[in-house]
Amino acid sequence: MFKIRTLMLALALALALTPLPLAGPARAADGFSRCPNGHLCLFSEFDGNGTIAWFQSGAPNLEPLGVKDARSAWNRTGRSFCLFASPNYEVHNATVPPGHKEGLNPEIAYNSVRAC
């Protein structure tokens, strides 16, 4: 009886001292997953990477927001957004339909955006 009790105590002690794997720190969202629902998001890099800016109606000048040369977009709204080559909504050059998550033409600088 003494041997069984000693063995059980030793087993319990061994289990108590065994290191358990710990969960790592929570990772911040990256890529497209950073885009909040109900917004159009523009990203400075492909695949939703880099600087992000999000919109519900648009912006007449994207340069101060860091996405003038946007390379990807995700439209999480129910309406289309038009991208323009010039500030103040001049020279329409792309449309991002509702629900689309896509790469943008790297040859074009996008300078303004608004719902269309």
C-alpha cells in the first residue's frame, strides 16, 4: 500500500512539474482581415498588406493617407466605389464593386475615391 501511495505521489509531482505549452500572444490582424465591415479599404501593398485606409463615402486626396499608390482593395459595403487618377474625383480609372477583394493595377496612381 505504501509503494502505491508513494508511486501515485511521485506521478502527481511529475505531472505538476511538467511544463505545459503556453498560448502565444494574440497576433494583430494583418492583410485583408484588417478591413472593417461596412467600409471600402485601400492598401498600399498587394494582398491587403502595407498601409490601410478605410472609407464609407470617400476622400478627395489619398496622398496624405498613405494609399495614393494603392495596390489592393476590399469593398465590404453594398455599393460600388470609383477610384480616380487625380485628386478631387477627376479622371475615373477603376471601380471596385460591392464585396470585391482584389489587386489593383500597379501602373496607376489612385488619388481620390468615392462611392459611385
